Amino acid sequence: MDYAIGIDVGGSSVKGIVLDAKGVPHGKSINKPTTNESRDAHKDEITATTLAVINELLQHSYPSHETLRIGLGIAGIVSPDGIVVAAANSQDDYQGTNWRKFLLEHYSTKLNPQNLKIERDVIGGTVAEWQNHLDKSHGVVGSQDVLLNVVVGTGIGVGAVINGKILRGADNFSLEMGHIPVSYDAAKNGDPCATPIKGCFELYATNKAIAKYVRDAWDRKNEDVLKRHFRDRDRITKHDLGTLWKMAESGESAVSREAFSWAGEHLGLLLVTLIHTFNPRVMVLGGGVVETSPLFKDTAVEFAKQHSLEPCRRSLQFYSSGFGGMASARGFALVALGQTSIL
């Protein structure tokens, strides 16, 4: 039986899984942080963590006698030949990393170039979610339907399957929705994100946006619970999302709850654009922020329903990711195995 390793390379962590030809996991999945510090990771940290994940999977989960196949997903914008063009949650030295060259050189005796597949991370997640909904006995989606996969973490990734095929665009850079300005004023006068574009949705509807909201409210709200825990406003970062949500959920921090609701409404605004553009049947919401906070997801969905035209969402169903944080890694294992027809 054939096997494949699926890898999801992010700036904050690298996830990996082994699947067999039937899509069944083999051994344990892995999730390793790229750095233990509260900062974005450098190139060497990201590549070293990726090798550590692959090597651990090879040692404990991958049958030694089987041909090596690897599917790799990159967070950010990646060229068709596997070079990082831009990434929101990493240091500047990561840009320009040639993943295809790096992996083929490192596994030169094991990995055939044709068995290495590299794409943007959201592609893998979209493959996994499409297969998940297509495989359901009640047939949530058919070959002529539109499925949208929206992933929210440090950035915002969107993947679309239309008429049974992934939407790529002329240069493989379609659906960079996180880099759309939220308004005219934001585009002219807002802060830049990881790109030169100002006022992007990524500055309003991600983990770093939630952290900034709380930092900005530090003096205005003067909450003792925040000051006791963090001591200094500048210590609040995107890495504190779980802590902020616990404070919000418990009722300890009204500011934290406001932050998740505010960010959720901004994601909802983006969902309205997607609904009006694609008239989808299925919209899957996933990623670290969605998984952490039900309030964030529920606010986004409710906002989208209230502010979109009914005919555009008449057949739409919202779902949470069927695979959590492993969706992208799982999808890339399927890609490496050739177990999808939508690419």
C-alpha cells in the first residue's frame, strides 16, 4: 500500500501526518512549535522544525520499505516552484526560501522530485474539507457546487472549489482575501500588514488583531486582570490568544471579549464579500482563532447572515473544520498520494 507524509508549515508551528492510500492515518500526528519565544520565527527555525517533523514521522510512522512521498503546504504566498514570496508570521529572512530545492537536497537519496508536491497551505486544507464533505453519505456537496474554506490564524487563507476544481488564478495567487483593505479610509491611512497594502483584513480579524485590540484598550479600560497577568501591555501578543479567550469566556476580561467579537464582525464582513461573489453551498471555517473561540466564529457567521443578500446564501451551510489543525497536513498527504481530482 502507498503512503505519504503531509506537512503544514506555518511560522509558529509545523504539523505533520502520515496517511495511507485509503486516507487513513498511520501512527501519530505531530505538531511542533518553530520557536519557544514570543516572536516570529526565522528561516532556520522553520526549516529545522520541518525537518524534525518529517524525520520523526519517518522514524515512527512511515513504513521504511515504502516509496517516500511528501506533500508540503506553506503559509503565505508561494510560487508554483515552491519559493516563498511572502509570509505574514515569520521573519524577513524566510522570504525567498526555496522549499523544493531544500527538501530534494536533504532527502536526495530517498525523494523523487515527482513525489514532492508543494502548494499554499490553504490548498491542502481545502482538499481535505472537500473530500470530507463529498464523502458524506448525504452528499453535502456535489461536483457542480461551490465550497469555500476559510482559515483564520495569524493570517487569513481562503480556498475555493468550483465545479470540482480548485480555483488558482492566472499566477496561482487567487483568493488572497486577507490582504483586501477593509475600507477606502483604511487603504489610504491604515497600517501596513506583512505586505505594502494598508488596512488589510488581516489587521482586523486574526490573532494578532485581537492581541492589538487588547493592547490598545490597556489604558482606556484599565482592567486589573490584564495588568496582573501581563504586567505590561507590550507583552500581549498573538501567542496569548488562548489566555485571552479564557479571560473572555470566564467573564474576567470584558476587553478580551470585546476583542473577539470585534474581530469576528470583521471576519463576517469579509464573509459577506465571499458569499456575494461565489454563492457557495458550503463554507468551512477553521484555523487557530476559530478553534479557540466559539464567540469569534458565531459572531462572524451571524454578521455574515445579517449583512448578505438572502438569495446569495439561500443554499449556504456553515461548518467548522472537520480535521481541526491537521486539515492542511491531511490534505497535502492526499495530494502527494494522488487521491484528489480537484487540483
